Amino acid sequence: MTRVTDHHATAGTVDRFGMLIERRLGYRVNADDLREALVGRLKATEATSEEAYLAGLETPRSTEEWPALISLLRIPETYFFRNEEHWRAFRQDVIPGLLGRPGGCVSTPRFWSAGCSSGEEPYTIAMMLTEMGLAWALRPGCIIATDIAEEALAAGRTARYRGGSFRATSEERRREFFHPQENAWAINDDISKAVTFDALNLANAQEVSAFIARHGPFQIIFCRNVLIYFTPKVGRQLLSQLADALAPDGTLFLGHSEFPHMWTDLFESIQVADTFVFRKKAPHPSRGGTDERARRGAGLGSPTYRATAAGPSNRRLRTSARRVRPPAPPADRDPARRPAARAPAVRREAEPPARTAESKRMPKRDLWPDIVTVIDDSRHGRDARAVSTARRLVTESEFSPQVRYVLGVALEMSGKTAGAVDAYREATFLDPGFAVAHWRLAQMLGSWKQMDRAVSEAQWALGTIADQSEEHVRRLTDVGKAAMTRMMEQTLEWLVQQKESNVACAVS
């Protein structure tokens, strides 16, 4: 039988492969990663042809190949006690409110860890409850952990961990909740008994509905850093089902850079401790008191607007949402509109800035510690200090694009949106390749309904993110480069949908 010997997947094959991945898993994967995965599986399976391999994915006999693809495409980034501020909110506000509220949960609360990977998150829930003196709540099945990857579920059931899983775990906690076993650390039985693992494809609406009918409702749902991998259509669908799965006034934890109000208006963001959580909107507003910062969204990664669910997914966007050549710079880079702090036009023409975020304009003193401090203060609600520090940095290094960017973050999170837009524009002028600054500017312009310019900025962000280093992206955000690329794709798709919706309304 003839086998494939020259593994160079065509563009058409890669597109079809991406559509199969999107339809089955809900993942939006960039073309380079798709091509690499496809070529790798063609070799591993010794496929007779690209066509035969893709056809096999659509047959019932493909059950063995999909787990391999899931393992290849997923990013299993997890560890115990990840995102300390979430667990502080869990301890200080969410659980006490759940148990002490009149009419609140009087029996064993139920938890859902959606996208649990190898189990660190659901086991952390059990450990936190034990530390709070609520070991009585750890009854079998009170914590349901789901994931699409069977190998991850198997690791969770084994309950033995090493190395990176403990990067945020103190030695005291390790000794209290684990015991040595086979060159690893095994979770104690009183913790592991509370967690039940189940396979679930969150992109499959029927599977999720059946799961909720069997196990819901839940008082608390963790679904962190899951939405960033899904297409907007799947994200809207899942958020609606998460709302259905929550008990009245239940709490949803999302990743810091996930913003559900871009796709749905079913949730409101609530500031607790030094982070944000999400709760279902009441049919008739009765909470009364959610402050403006909470209404704006969840943490550093959120835009300042709340949008209703957008229209159907736009197939044409799949071409523009890839790593494309950046369009011409938006009109606000016109010399007549440059802020006073910008470099002279003649210098820009003679020596254009580098198309990478590691700009040559960085000052001799290392400002990164201060820049990271501003971002951390903004994320945790210390607005006045964040703005003050950022303005001091601007005075010290007015031509640093990174400094202009963090000033924008600080101003945005403190509600000064006009100043934030100016700061982001200045950052992108000083470094046209500053992808994250273009992305945040796109969000801001979208909130102002300036859709043409917002779409242009989002396209520019996607066209330049490939040139950014992983370290640079992680310093300025709380996610890696791959996740940030997916978030930019989601932003662009949402903006295009809103733009086309506005045009349709105007025509009608």
C-alpha cells in the first residue's frame, strides 16, 4: 500500500483540517500550528494521503485519532493554587457568603471544575475547604472535574504529581495534603475522595446539557483559561450553558483575561477581595450596588464595554484572523494628530521604529520591575498608585512604548478611558509592532463604536504578534503568546461582527 512520503500539507488541506478541529473541538488554531499538527499526524499514522486522513476523521472509526489530536493541540498549563487572588476570594468572600447567606446553600455545596486538565484545580478546591474547617463538605462527588482529554483525566484519577504542579504550593501544604509515593507526591485519600472525574467536550452543546441535567446545579464553577481557546460561537454557547448550570446567585470563576461580556450579557462581574468573579444577572435588578469598576469587566484583560451576544460566526474572517501582513497604519497616526510627546516626524521617516515590542527606545535603567508593578496594581484595584507610578515612569522615560502602554492600562482600569486611548495610541506610534497595545486600543475603540478603526487596530495586532517574544507578552499580560493570539482573533471576530451588524441595521 502506498504511503505519504512527502508531507507538505496544502493550504486547502490545512483549511479543511482547521474546520474539522473547529467543528469537533471548538478550537480556533492558527495556520502554522494546524500545519505542524497535520504533518505530524500524517507521519505518525502512515496515512496513504491527506484526503484519506481527513476523511477518516469524519468517520466513526476516528475515535482513536481524535484523542491524539486533542493531546497535540491542547496546552495543559495548570498547577495547584494557581492564581492566588482567586483562592483568596474563594476563602474570604465566596464560600462564607454561600454558607452564611439567608436562603443560601444549607447542604453540601457542589463544585464544577470545567476544563480540569490533570486535576490540580479540583484538588485545590478540596484543600481550600479543608483549610477553612469545612472538611465535612468533602463528600464523594461534591466536586466534579471534567476535561476532553482522557490522558489528563487518567492523570487526575491517579492523583500523583511532580515538579511544576507545586510551583505555588508551600512545603507546609505539601506535607499536609500529600504523601510520597513512587518518586512522586500522592494526594491524601480524604482529599481525593471528594473529586469525581468525567470526560466532557465543552464544545458539544448536547453533551454539556446532558451533563448539567445529571449533575447540576452548581454553587461554584471554575472554568478558567478555557474560553480563550474557543471560537466566539462556541464561547457564547458555553457561557449560556454555564449560566444554566449555576445555582441562583452561584459564582463563576474565569481566567483573568477572559471577558464574557464580549459575547453575552448573562453575567455581571463582581469585585471581591482583589479580583473579579461572575454571577448571573437577576431577572429584575436587585443587587443594587455593583460599582462602576465591577460593571466594566473582569480584571486586566477586559474591555470597558458590555456587549450582547454577537451574530453568527463570519466564515470570511478565517482568512483575516490569521498571521496576515499588517494593514496600513490607522489614520490617527497622521502627523497633525500626534501628541506632543511623540518623536519628530523627520526622525520616524529616516529611521522607522523596529517592528518588535523590544524597542530600542527603552532607557538604560531597567524599568521592567516598575512596569510589572503598575500592571499588578491595576489588576488588583490599586488604581491611584498604579496611575501615579505610571505617570512618574512617563516623566522619566517619555519615549518608552512600554511605559506609555502601562499608563494606558492604569488609566483604563481607573475609568479614565479617554486618557487610556491616548496612551495606547502613543505606545503604538512609538512602536508600530507593539501588538498588545494595538489589541487594547482596538477594544477601547470598539467600546466607542468606532468600528472601522477598531477593526484596523485588531488586524494590526494580529499581524504583529508573531514578532513578539514569549517573555515580552507574558510580562505585559497574564497569558502566553499562543493564548494572546487566540484572544486577538476573538476580538477581531467580535469587532467584525459588530461592524457588519451596524451596517445591516443602517441599511434596514
